[in-house]
Amino acid sequence: MTVAILKSRLAKRPIQEPTTWDRLKTNKSWLGAWFMLPAAVFLILFLAYPLGLGVWLSFTDTRIGRSGIFVGLENYEWLSGDSTFWLSVFNTLLYTSVASVIKFAVGLYLALLLNERLPFKAILRAVVLIPFIVPTVLSAIAFWWLFDPQFSIISWSLKSMGLITENINFLGDVWNARWSVIFANIWRGVPFVAITLLAGLQTVSPSLYEAATIDGATPWQRFRFITYPLLTPIIAVVMTFSVLFTFTDFQLIWVMTRGGPVNATHLMATLSYQRAIIGGNLGEGAAISTAMIPFLLAAILVSWFGLQRSKWQQGEAND
Amino acid sequence: MTDLTRRALVQGGTALGAAGALTGPALLDWAKAWAQNNQWKPEKGAKLSMLRWKYFVQSEDDAFVKLIEAFTKTTGVKVEISRESYEDVQPKASVAANVGTGPDIFWGLYSLPHLFPQKCVDMTDVAEYLGKKYGGWVDSAVKYGHNGNRWICIPVCYTGALINYRIEASKKAGFSSFPDKTDAMLEYAKAMKAQGTPGGMALGHASGDGNTWVHWALWSHGGQTVDANDKVIINSPETAKALEFAKALYGHMVPGVAAWNDSSNNKAFLGNEISWTNNGISIYVAAQKSAKDIAADMNHAYFPIGPVGKVTELHLMFPMLAMTYTKYPQACKALMSYMLEADQFNPWLEAAKGYLTHCLNAYDNNPVWTADPKTTPFRDVAKRSLTAGGLGSVGEKAATAIADFVVLDMFANYATGREDVKGAIAIAERQLKRIYR
């Protein structure tokens, strides 16, 4: 009885070809696209749009409070003959390369040290993080006092010990100033490198070291053939971030020197701010920041393709 | 007016009796008189917001707040004050002018109103009224205030940038007071350094102290960034002479001035590290509070006269403007005229302890200038100041050149030996030509 009713109902309903809408409704990719939409809107609104706007501004003569007209490459042409701009490029490269290399070396050393069995390990690890927790502006002001031409505690101590007779001109001399700001940046950046590498070190299985020790490997060999290869992916990520942060640094310089003395510590970021916001020339400032993009892309590509050749990238195990 | 309550009286701008009763008979009388004579009646229900530069002398701001509160009590117009570092007022004002919304009143630096003259409420009537009543405006204020033949702002006050020096050390070096000629100043600086009491002036990116002294150095030797038609004329033998002078002076300064910002010389002077510098009155005000021995042993002097033979100082001008987008232009005008009336302005000037200098001649008689002779030089800075841009216009271009440290970097480049004379001038010339194109 029931079967008969069912049959008759089924017979009444013609078999329909699924419409495009039906297909879409059940299509996982379609649904996935919708779920991605909020994230995409966020990225476009807050990342892609400002970046695009910045690049566009660099092709105009916009000033603060007044929209500009398209001037093509005029801003770049002007900058190519601007010695202050090239000085800032040199400063930025010097600042980034020296600070990044030292941050890496010191960070790795600290990470290896903290990975050993130490008394008070937890407290030591927390202490290492302190420079990273202090707000940049605060640490910059502290360094500004440390390096003050008249009131530096370093000069004062050395003078009291009779080692020097005159204050050290930390921020007033071109090269002293460069090394001083680089030192401040290193002090601030080391914890990030150290703690992240430490996290990487903890993922290395102790059995590998045990096996190596049994085989009679020296500590250097253990580092070179176990730690280093396994740490490479983390190193790549950490150094990419470290280089990016250093290259785009602003606060330390702005608080400590404002780009002085005589523009010797002006980074591209600080020069861009000075020209765009303080000087009001948005177009030119945007051109300076846009000029940073190729350098940043290069840094990313180097670490991605140079350091990350290992197979884990393709989802396979490491050698 | 059927529902005449006390609240309505206080809020409605006309009801001064009730408001005045709250603060005693003296202010009541004055407020009544002011309200009767005030030509600018605030719109009904008017409310104002103001963005001002952030104070350097606390008592000045306290007096300012009191003044604004009195205005609110008198007129019922509420005024909301916000403060920004003086370099940041300009970008905010520019954006507000551009988008047509933001604070009704801006109080900023140098040539702020000239960045957007069409967006400024015409203040001609207020300026003329005040000028007539208080002995006229000083010349530089007239230049800063005017766009064409109308006033686009009220030049409220200056902050003087003068020489600060230690008396005893100078005497020991053979100078009873600070030299009044540039040549003698070199001798002075040399002698002071030789006896271990050197001075210094900022060559770092110090918007106030750095810019004021290098512009003086340039102008005092006849150098100019641009001529009266805004044509760039920085590349001149006079500029070279100014640079040579600054380099010689730099040699006699304390080491480290290339790293100085606006607060460095204050610290160094108050820490007995330097014995002469250029600054506002803030060192003296601070010394009176915390280092009385320094306050007693220091004095102020005008910048020395250079080869051009006349006064070539640059002081910081603080103009106040109202935006055309304000819904309450009459309230803005009422506020600005109220601020500069003697009964309000005099106590404020006194509270500023010499940090602010009036642009209306009548206020020369304010007791703050004579009670302590050491503040007297600051009385005349408005009369002595040239305008931003020197011979040229006071508009956006001059503002950009100052903000981008073009002249300051030129001097620092040569004084520190980074560039030779030609190189330093060439860099500045290239930048100026772009700014003034």
C-alpha cells in the first residue's frame, strides 16, 4: 500500500536536471569562496588598498590637505638626484645588514645557551624577553639618555674611571651615531630572534643528539649536522621578519636622532615621514616608501628561495 | 521669553547676570560691560572646539584654561580644548581644511593660515577692532595676518628665541654682557670655550631652537632663501659668509650640538654643561623653580647684529584661525576678541612668565616685562622678528622649507664638515627650487 503511494508520487515528479544554482549550492569551492570573503575584504581594505594608494600617491604631487595631479615619475626623478635620499638608502642598508647579522648571531648564541640545562631556566628565559616587552619609545628614550652628548652615564663612568677626559660624542658624530642606533636596535631585536630560535631548538628530538654522541660526534659536529639543518626553516622565517622589522624601523631613530646628525642616521622610513607628514609633501614621501618595496621583496625572496630549499616546504620530511 | 529659567539664562548667550553672579561682582561688572560692547554675538547654542599647540610653561596653560572658562561663563559657549605638539597642529589643520570637518579653531605655528587662506574665516573686523583699541599690530603680525587685504587669522602671540647666557662666566672671559655684533660673538665663544665654559646651539633637527638661530645666522650676513618674488637666491656670497661664520662658531661650541633637539640645550644649560645658548624663556622659568643659583647668574640678550647692520631675528609666531566650515563664526570671533582684551590677556601674559609675547603694542606695559628685568628683552621680540621665508611670501612654501630643515641642514652640512660650501649650498638650492617651483 505505502509502496504503491510512494511509487505513484515518484512517478508524478519528473526527473529534473540540476540547475547551475543547484550545483553551486553544493559546490564546496563556491562555499569556500564565500567563507573567505570576510578575510579578503579585510585584506583588501586594510592592506592592499593602502599599499596601492601609497604607490599611486608616489606618482602624484599630492600635499597634505590638497589632492594632487598625476606627475608620472617626477618624484622618482627628483629623488634619484637627491643626495639625502641616497644617504638614507645607504643608512638603511647598513643599519639592516649589520643589525640583522649581529641579532642573528647573538640570538642564536642565546638560544643555544638557554636550551642547555641551566639553574633558574624559566626566569632567565623571561629576563631575556624584557627588551622586547618594553615599548619601543620608552627604550629609545632610555638610549637617548645613555647616549646624551652631555649627560651620558657611559661617558660619566669612563671619565670617573679616568679612561677618557672628554664626553664621548655618541649621537653628534656621524659614525658614532650610526653605531649607537644600530646598537639600540640590536638590543631591542635580540630577544625576538633568541626566543623564536629557542622554540625551534625544542622541537629537535633529543634522540638525534644521543645517537650522534654515541657515534662520537663533537659538539660542533652536533651543531653543524643536526641543529643547524633542522633549524633552517625557523631561521628563514625569523630572519625574514627580523630583516623586515629592521628595514622599516622608525621609532628608535625618530626618538633618538630624528635622522641627525646631518642626516647620518636618516632611514628611508624616517625621511619619508619627514618629507610627507612634517614637510607636507605626501607625493614625495610616498615615493620614498614605495622605493622601499623592492628591497623588502628582495629580502623576502632571498630567504624564501635561498634558505628554505628543504623538502618540508613541499610537505615532505626533512633529510 | 516665557520660560525664563536660570538654566536658560546661563546657557543662552545673552544672560550675563546669572553667569556673573557665580563668580563675584568684579567679573560680573566686567563681563556685563564686555557683553554690551561686544559686536560679535555668539550664535544660539554655540559650542566650539579648539586645537592648540601643547604648552611649554604649565602656568600659561592654566591661565589659558581659566580664560576659556570665564568666556564660557560669560557667553554660555562651551569650548573644548585639545592639545598637540606644535609640529602636529599643521598636518591636522590641513586635513581638516581639506575634508571640511574638525575643530572650529586652530592655534598653530608660523604661517599655518596661509596653507589654506580660502578656508579661514575673515577676521578683518576683529583684527581692526583690536588693533585700534590696543595701540596697533606690530609689522610682522600684519604680514602673518594678511592674505591680500584681509586678515585671515589673529596673530595671538610670539615665543621669543633669544640668547641665554651665564653672567659670571662671561665676566671672567672679559665680557660684561653678551656681545651685540657677530664678530664679537665669535671672540666671545672662543674665550668662553678656552676657559672651560663653552656654549652651544642646536644643529640637530630641532624645529624651534635649530631653525631660529640658523635663519638668524643666514639673514645677519645678508643671505636669503628667496627674494620678494619667491625666486630662489640662496646661492650667493652672503650665504657662503654666513656658513663660514657658523662653522667658526661651531668650532667654539660644546661637542655634540649636531645631535641636539629642542630640549638638549635646556638640559645642558640647567646642568651647568653650557654657559650660552639660544632659547625661549623656558630655561629661566625652570631655573627659578629648581636651580635658583643659575637663575640668578643668567641673563637674556638679543641675537647679535651681523654685517647687514640690522636686526635679523626669527621668532616663533602663534596665529589663531577659525575654519569656514564652523557653524558658529560669530562665537569664534567673540572668543578671539575676548582673549585679547586687556582684562583677559594681561593675566594670561603674566602667567606665561615671558614665554609668550604680545603682538599688540599696548601690552608693552604689562608688568611682566618690567617686574623682572631679565624678561624685558622678550617684550620686543614681536617687533624684532622677521617672518618665515625672509623676504619671500609667508605661505605654504616657506612653511615647508622650515619644516623640511632645508636651511638647518645646509648649516649642519657645512659646519660639521660633511660638505664644502658649494656642496652644502647646492643641496639646499636644489631643495628650495623644488619647494618654490
